[in-house]
Amino acid sequence: MFVSVPATSANLGPGFDTLGLAINLRNEITIKPSRFFSVSTRGEGAENPHIRKNILFMNIFNKQYQKLKGQKENFRFEFTNRIPISRGLGSSSAVITAALTSAYVAAGERYNKRKILNLALEYEPHPDNITPAVMGGFNVACVEEKKVYSKKRKIPDYLKAVLVIPNKTISTAKSRNVLPDLYRTEEMIYSLSRASFMTSLFMTESWDLLRIASKDKIHQTRRMKQMPELFEVQKTALEHGALMSTLSGSGSTFFTLCYDDDAAKVHQELAQKFPKFRVITKSLDNYGVTSKN
């Protein structure tokens, strides 16, 4: 049995807790029946004892499996982690999504993605990361009465994501603490108008206007001040052909969207200017969580 789940980039500038897309950078889990419970982990976070044991995954998996089968059984879990931990690329949402999907697969029960998405909401109250992790593509999502309502648009192959991954983390909890309790009306209008505009651009594939739509006055600048180098990352990307360049989730990764023809140049410029940061180029993902029996 095999489950795979993509990385995600949430907010995309003005779409705070609402907009997100999936990136073809995947965590994979192989599940095998076993006489004894065992876990092996390689890749991102494997040196961290807490992550190596995949405690969050196992807690969610066991709870959901017991609901489905009425009993606990032993399996061997083999994790290959490619999504950087605590870097704003949806690593927690990937764990939640993968654990719920794995429980259904291991139990031999059919599932649909809308069911997985709404179950995930129990563990992650903001839909911006869990929705693309489950559905793939670009998603706009909201929550009403403990249900996620969302719309997806596939992203064409001629677009690429260039990710700048700093060597430092930004805590999501700490990152939310820098945000004010009250906002000025003009700040809200500014970001709401651009989030709405961005949604229309993705739905109509009007990429050349994303530079305007990706500006924000709610959270992005306030969070970037925790790591001032990110302002220069954004400036460099936009100066060398990026369609948009935004803080990924709460950071510290910076997400840049480019045409395929421009991606190598943007990647090179960012890698040269920020040698201490990791820079990778990936395709976007339109599939979301996948599984095989």
C-alpha cells in the first residue's frame, strides 16, 4: 500500500487562510502488514526523534483506522519525506492528509477526497494548505459549519515554482503573533480586492497580471520583517522575470511562480545572490493526495 501527498504554498500574498496551490514535491508512505508495529523514516526531518517516529501521523492514523475497523492492527510504515519541515510548505497538512488517507487504504475502505478534506479540518482549522494537499492544483477555499467549500483550477505545465528555502524557520504560532488584532479598513480592502483578483486570474489563466494581484497588506510584510532578507528575495525574483513572488504560508520559504522559459534564469539569480539558502525549481501538482493498494 502506498500513499503520496504534495507540498503546498498557502496565502499566495493576499489570500490569507484562503488561497493555496500544490507543488510537485512529495512525501511518500509505504504501508505493509506486519506482526509488529515499526516505522522507518528517511529524508527531511529524519534526524529529529519526534519527526522520525512520525508521532502526529501515527496518532491520526490509529484514531481513524480504529473508527473504520473497530480495532488496532500492526503495520510497518516506511516514510520518505521530501517536504522541508517548518518552512511554510505545508509539511503539517501533508502529514494530516497522508495519515487520514493511509487509514482508509490500510482498512481497505473506499474514500473520496471531499471526505478526507473535511476530516483534515479537525486537525487543521485553516483550509489554505489542506485543500491543495488533498485536491491538487490551485484552490480557493472557505469553511462554513465545519465543512470546507472549495473550487480547484488545474495549473498548466508551462508554469514552474522556484522555491527559496532559508536555513532558518519561522514558527507559525510566532508568525501569527506579529499580526495586529485590528486592521485599517483600507488595508482590508486592498488585500480583499487583490485576493479576489488573483482568484479570477488563476481561473482564467491570465498570468501576466499576477504581479499586481499578489500584493498584500494583511500579513506578508509584517511576517517578512522577522527575516529581512526575504524582501531582497522577492525583489530579485520579480526583477528577473517572476510572475509573482510571495511568502509561502507563514514562511520562511519564498514561493515564486514563473513561466517555464524563465525559471532557470530566476533560479540562477536567486541561488547566486543567496548562497546560504536552498533554491529548487519544481513543477506544480494537479493531483493532490494519491494512493495505491
